[in-house]
Amino acid sequence: MENRENQTSSTEEMVTISRAEYEQLQQEKAQMESTRVRLEAERMCFAHTI
């Protein structure tokens, strides 16, 4: 009997990346989040001036 509980139905593929690539992606993610927070704050300030 095969255990299928841990299998996913996702069509995404698993890939292997280096530690350097992972750290670069984490840094980019943090920068994007910082930009998102800043833009959201600016949007909120702009909305209050209208």
C-alpha cells in the first residue's frame, strides 16, 4: 500500500539552489517588503490629504 498523503497536486517543480542564491533571494524579499511598507505608508498619508 502506497502512502499518498504527503504527495501534492501542485504542478510546481522542486529545484535546488545554492546558499548564495538563497541568501540573495532573501535579501531581495526583505527589500521588497521594506518598499511595500514605505509605499503603503505614503499611500495612507496621501489619502488623508485628499
